[in-house]
Amino acid sequence: MEQEGPWESMRAEQENGELLSEDERVEASKDLREEEPQGNVKEARSEKCSDRFLHCLSQVPCGSLIAWIILLVGLGGLTGGLLIGAQKTRDMLDNDQFLWFIEYTLIGVVVSMFVIGTLLLFVGHISTEPTSRHVFQTTNKNMCAQGLNIFLMVFCYILGFLWIVASVVLAVPVYLLSLLYIVDFTSIQPGASDGKIHKCINLVNYGLENQEFCGTDFQNFEREGKQLIISYIAALLSSILIAISLIHFLIVISANLTHLRNSRVATLNAYDDDLANSKLVADTTM
């Protein structure tokens, strides 16, 4: 007759209503450990570094993190480009009150976008698999997570549209300064007795104050304007980067919303299956 192992004997004694003493339990557990194969333990301990790295990487919300990094790069370029561009524009026009509001507006916009981007990163992290399984494990929490993601999706859509409009506005100074490379401003200076041909520009023709630059002043204006266009191009590209990051956030939120809905449907289906099985067991028992 085949000898029973310690685990089978413990189960048999428990089913018969007999309780083991403390010493018998310790001896039975030692025998059970000795009989366990050591291969599985060695395989579990010999986990590769690549597997650990991939496991850690699966916990990182890569989509939201990339969008957040793009947002930070865009905010940095926008800050530097507009600050340098506004100061050089004041020096070129010799007007200290020109664009006086740009510093205050820039501080508010950059701080607000940093806070909003960090919030989107946090929500994207807790809504991404597998973190969402532990955070939104119940039906009510899952519904709250879906509502939060829908709200952020609409908010990102509006914010992205506003940044596209801001990019169009920043394209205006780039276009005006690019005229220095395209348009020929050669003209006969009015009131000149020698009749020499000079290069002149009047800013009133471009929606600015009535300021005219001719001769040497025009040469200085042209040189400073060609240097200034670099700052506004950097600000324009940074604004486009911010709009791209918001579009990236939209894609991530849409994917997270789909996963949350699928997990809720799977939970409801599992609940229905458990309910049907319980009814089947009850009918069988009866």
C-alpha cells in the first residue's frame, strides 16, 4: 500500500476532525519542504535583468510621459523666445512700452500649462494598465475614472484648439519680419533735394505706430530685424510643440478610456457568470 505524504495525512486528519499538535505540524511542514522540488525555486530566483527591466517599464505611462516631456520642451522654448523677442523688439523700435504685458502673460500661461500637464500625467498614470486595475477595481470607481477622463479629453480638445490659434498669432511677426528678406524697400526719400534713392519703411503700413526708418536707420532696423526673426521662429515652433503634446495627451486619454470601458465590461461579464454558476449550483443542490 502506497504511503501517504505529510500533506495528505494532515488533510485526512483535518477531515476526520482530528487536530494535530504543534510538534506534529512542524514536522509535517519540514517533510513537505524537503519533498518540494528545488528546480522551481532556482528558476524563480534566476530572473533575468531584462525581465525585471521590462516589468518596471510596464508600470511607466510611456505615452503620458512622452507628451509631458514634449510639453516642457515647448514651454521652455516659448518662454525664451518670447522674452528675448519682446526685449529686442523694444530696442529695435526704441519703445519701452511696446508689448509691456508679455512678461506677465507668459508667467501665467507657463505656470498654468505646467500644472495642467502634470495633472494630465498623473491621471494618465493611474488610468493606464496595470495601475488602473488596482486603483479602479470596483464598478463605481471605474465609472468615476471614465468621467474624469472624458472631462480631461474635452478640456484638452479646447486647450489644443487655443494653442493652435496662439501658433497662428505667433506666425504674424514671423511673416512681417520675413518681408525684410522678400520685399524691396528702395524708394526716393520725400523732400530730398539730391534725388538719391534710399531704402525706407513706415511701420504704419504694417499696423504699428507711425514710425519711419530711412537710410542708416533702415540699415540698423533691417539688421536687428533679421536677428529678431530667430526668436519669433523659436517661439512659433515651441507653440506648435505644445499643441502636439496636447494632441498626444488626447490620444493617451482616449486609449485609457477604452481600456477602462473594456475592464468594466469584463467585470460585469464575470459577475454575470458567477451569478449564473451560483444559480446552477443552487439548482443542483435542490
